[in-house]
Amino acid sequence: MSQQFLLSFKPDVSLMEPEATEQLVLQSSTRSLTFKQTQSGLKTALKTLADGGATLAELTQMVQQDDGNFLALRFYAYLQKFSKLGWLCHSVLAQGKAIAMAVPMTSDDRFSDSEVAVESKYVLSRFAYCHQVRGQLVLESPRSQAQVLLTDWQGAALLNQLAKPQSCNELVMGIPGISLETVKQFVSLLLGAQMLCEVSEDGTIGEQANVTLAQWEFHDLLFHARSRQGRHAHPFGGTYRFLDKIEPLPAVKSPMSEEVIELYKPDLETLKTTEASFTQVLESRKSIREYGEIPITAQQLGEFLYRCARVKRILKTDRGEILSRPYPSGGALYELELYLAVNNCQGIASGLYHYDPLAHQLGRISDRTATVEALLNDARRSMGQEGMPQVLIVIAARFQRLAWKYESMAYAVMLKHVGVLYQTMYLVATAMKLAPCGLGGGNSDLFTQATGCDYYAETSVGEFALGC
Ligand SMILES: Cc1cc2nc3c(=O)[nH]c(=O)nc-3n(C[C@H](O)[C@H](O)[C@H](O)COP(=O)(O)O)c2cc1C
């Protein structure tokens, strides 16, 4: 346990003294610890931890003074326990003022005391990032289970220096008025919170030399760590945080155009008895990027969309509308919308269309503008082909349908939906002897230009090429 940092309880740990008892109770959102007949020195130390904190030396002295050496040893054991519970914050002081505080986010916090050598060089982890949270500058990293609150400009100035390898001596010289002791504490705090890397004498940085970590991009690791449970304490799952604050979006988007094309509806009962078996379809499914002489027809497109993406039922609940469609969707929320950039389809003029899954109609948004052409060209390049897809299906998401209910995981769930829709499209296309190919990337800004959608309300999250 470090001598240097200011130790304090996290704000969500409260200390209570139940009336008519000698007890002290420490309570967090998940755990409580009861101290029976607390000695006065221990009581003072616990109250100090709950009320601003003190250094280990100061806390030890409080306990030793009133309760003796034996209780001081027991106090260390309590501190270890608080640390394991993720209750202990570590702060760096500069002239009596905290400049940075590491706050554990989980009970599995791996904050460790780290020895800092004055001559060694350190550099900020490429996974660490700063952002503003409720008026506070916060340093976080998907590699860390703690947040570091930068409570004074000196903390932010040190971070700026640490973008490049620096020794403690170099850091002291770079920031006016800072002491070597403060710099060492700050470096130790960041090392303990896995925000900083040591640079070896030959200039190697462990994080970069590690071939597993080297293959993680910053945004991928952050997205992974924050959209799954484990190393953060953010609310997770169907929390309905906007209930009674923001109206949920309706199940089906209003038609985008008055110029509509009624689509063909297949007879599903006949298909059930005449079509290839499931195993035949699954086993023959493959990506096809080249097409025959005769392009896909409006009837085939109608059948394909009906079998993949129509709305079967809408159900009104006291928490918004949910619905049923051929593919599965988390919470039955169905946030995905289909847009068709038609290049070459018998019976449907080239241009951009929105699929209305309830009316089973296409609404014409535009002619084949330069932007639609660019979308088709992007798809052609993605497939590595000379020719464009006959129809490019751009999958967009009305993201707030999910975000209204789900917290931390909404975008991750949406990408899963793109996956299940891709597979549904692949299988239906295979059953219909069409040429399907899922695409791995597309341009979401180009999509908003083409459709006039607000990037933050609805933009593209997947592309699927279709032909015959
Ligand atoms: C999410 C996803 C993204 C894909 N992206 C592309 C792509 O951008 N270009 C392409 O030509 N094929 C793409 N494909 C098709 C894969 O290359 C193909 O599924 C894989 O090579 C296996 O071949 P198969 O589908 O014929 O079984 C993608 C498939 C999926 C599921």
C-alpha cells in the first residue's frame, strides 16, 4: 500500500453510524461492511477516508495514536479489503491540492502501486483518452478499470507532455512550478491505472511490442470494452433511461415519398412445399459478385424484400411499439431500414428508393444522382468487380429506437442485427437463385447526402449487393 497518495473512499461509499449502537457501517451500491465496537482511532481513520481522505502515513498515525500498533496492522488489512472492493480512490497532491484522482470503476480494480525511476522514460498508452464528463476532465482507457479525474491544469499539462516518451526530470522541466515528487506520484498513479507505458532503454514500448495488443485499434478496443460488461460500471442493458423524457420512435418510419411502387407479394404457402430444403439452401449459399445477362426483375425484388424484411405484426406496449419481421431483433425493436440504389432492375427505374416494410412498397427518393452513382461505385469497388451490383441494398439504422431502451450496448446490438439480416438475405437470395453478397463497409456520409437523413438520427450501417 502506497505511502504517497491521498486515499479516500469513492463518492458512492457512505459511512453510517446506526443510533444506539457502537457500530459503523460502510455502504456502497453493491456491498456493505459493518464494524462492531469500532475503536476510536479506526473510527477517525474511516471517517477521514469518507470525508476527503488522507495519506497512508496520516491514517496509520490516527489508528496507532489511539489504538496501538496491533490495530494499525489490522487497519492495513481493511485497506486491502477496500481496495479489492474497488472503494479506494488514489489522488496525487501538488501543494496540498489534488491534481489527479484515480477512481476505480469495478470491484475488480487492478490498481497497483508502481515504482517510478527518475531516469526511466514513460509514455501515455495509445488507448488512453480524455473527455469531458459533467464538467470534469476525465482520462479513461479500455485497458483500465479506473477513471482518472484531472482536477487541475497541472494534470492535463503532464498528460500533454506524456504524449511523447518523457522521464520524470524532463516532465519537471516542462511544467513551471511542479515538483519532482508530484511528477513521480502522477506517473505512478497513471502506471497503476494502466494508462502509461514504460519505455525500455532501446526505445521499445511494451504495449506496441505486444503482438496481441498491436492488432487492436483504439476505437475497436474502446467499443468492445464499453459495449460489454466487465471493466466499467456504466449502466448496462434495457434501462429505459429516456422513459417519460423523450418519446420513443414509432415502429415504422413514415413513407419518404409520394411516388410509390407497389411490390409483388409471393405465396408463402406454395413456397413452403415447392422450394429447396433448408439444408440444400444453407449448403449451397455463397457470395456471388458477377451477374447474368438478364437483370433481376421487380417481381424478384418484391419477393426478396417480402421474405426478408416485411413487417408481419405491430404490437403497442406501454413502452413503445414493438414488431415482428422475418429476421430476429433484440427487444423486437427493429431499427433497421432498407434503401435500394437501383442500377439495373427490370420494371424499376434506376434511382434511389426507400422500402416501406409495412405497406410493402418502394418510395422513390431520387433519380440516379451523382451521389447514388457514388454509392453504387463504392459497392463495386468493395466487391472488386468491373460491374456495379444490379441493386445495392443499403441498410440504415434509426439508432434511437435501440438507444431509447438499451444503455452501453445499443450500437453493438445494432451491428448484430445487421449480421442476422445479412444472413437472412443470403439465404432468401440463395433459395430464389439470386446473386447475393454482403459488403463490409460503406460511406455513411454519402448515404445521408443521398437520402437527406440526419447522420445522428439515421445513417447507413451495412450494404448488401444483389443481382441475378
Ligand atoms: C459482414 C460481411 C462483409 C463482407 N464484405 C465483403 C466485401 O466488402 N466485399 C466482398 O466482395 N465480399 C464481402 N463479403 C463476402 C465474403 O467475402 C464471403 O462471405 C466469404 O468470402 C465467404 O464466401 P461465401 O460467402 O461464398 O461462403 C462479406 C461478407 C460478410 C458476412
